[in-house]
Amino acid sequence: MTDDPQTLVSTEWLAQHLKEPDLRIIDASWHMPDAGRNAAAEYEAGHLPGARFFDIDEISDHRSALPHMVPPVEKFMSRMRAMGIGDGHQIVVYDTNGLFSAARVWWLLRLMGKRDIAVLDGGKPKWVAEGRPTEDLPPVIRDRHMTVQVQNQLVRDVTQVARASKLNEAEIIDARAGERFRGEVPDPRPNMRSGRIPGSKNVFFKDLLNADGTMKDVDGLAAVFKAAGVAMDRPMITTCGSGVTACILSLALHRLGRDDVAVYDGSWSEWGMFSDLPIATGDT
């Protein structure tokens, strides 16, 4: 792969830059509620050198009943400052699954106007498999101010997505597994309808990854979107179950030259909850 400090970097790249004073590493691990794993406890037991833990559920909008929605700007800024992350830093985000929740924090930082932010390709599993160092020490925090300029074009709410679906104004791309997209299985969240947003197309996020958890090269990514019937020249909105794996699609599309892809933050957790919103099922 070609390292890009604004999208995706290799473990080799990170190892070479590990000692640079303006590098900041974020552990953005998050697990599905039924996974039986505690991301914060795993971070404390061992993380990449100097990494800070980003709690996706805590650094969110607690005024919303929906999971881990985009936090208020003031809350985001205060949490990042508490982590010692601010203007002028090159940020690398990883997670313990390979390439999963790290993309959500990459997108969130882009939404807040940051650009020097990359996901670690293959995440902690690849780093550890290569015998690279980890530690259980808390990082040394040095305060730095963070300036935020929200990029509203990178996020969509339910009203905007409903309009885009009804009027066919954008490619709506769903990152969930095919059986959930088609409504063939019950949604894992209680009291939630099964199906998809009408007119949406399915690109299962795992189809964008190699067997080792790294992301496919640009030719491989392009082939996946083409096979799903995605028109690459149209406006795009990515969605999923709760706004996490949709960001993997946005990361992949950014690598394909699209830096204007919006994420539907509420995703199916919101759409599937409202009986007055239309759904589609099956293959049509």
C-alpha cells in the first residue's frame, strides 16, 4: 500500500515515525454490545506506545437516545485537550479488531476540520503480530489547544437521508452484512425493524478488507463498489447499524478520491426505529 498520513498508514510507517514529537496515537477500540469485551480494560492492559484511549460511547452526544452520536463541539474539544491532542499534531488511530472502529474516529476528526489524521492499516493485531512494542503505562499529557471547524457536508441527519432516498439524490451505501441489509434476519437491537433504506446499495464493510484485517488496495476497493452498482460520480451517503462501519466505507471512498462522502450518523438505529419511514427488503 501507499502510506497516506490523511487516510491510511502501515505499521512500518508508524514504527518509523513513532518518536516524532508531534505524533499522537489514539486507541479507538469499540466492540459490539454482545461481544463481551471491554475496550477500556484492554487498552489499560496493553496499547501502542504513547496511545490515548478514545471512548466512542462517552465522547458522544448524551442528549440523544441513539448510540454514540456526534458530540457537541465543546465536549469534543475538551476531551481531545484532556488527551493532549490539538492543532499541529499528526494523528494515527487504531483499534484492536484490525480495521473497524478506528475509521469512526478518523471520520469524526475530519468532521471537526482535522486533516492530518490516518488509520493504522491492520490495527493492533498486525502491530503485535509483527513483534512491535506495546506498553501498559498511561501517556504523558501535554496540553495543546485544538481549533475546530465543523465540516457539515460530511454528515447527514434523518431528514436529509429521507429526502435523498425519496428523490434519488445520492448513492446511499449500507455497510451492514447482506442478510441484515435484505431484512432476512432480526436486527440485533431490540424493537427494531429489519430491512434497509429504499434505494440503498450494499457494500459489506468486510468485503473492503483483506483476510489479515488490512484494507484492500485501490483497485480492489474500486472493484467492490463497482460490483455493488455504486455510481462513483454521484453524491454519496454511507450508513450502517449505528454509524461505525459506515465510516469504513467513507475511508475506502476517500482513498478512491472522494473526500466529500457524508455519513448518516443515526444509521439504522434511527431509521429502523421510526414506523413512518419506509423500508425495503429482499433483493429488490
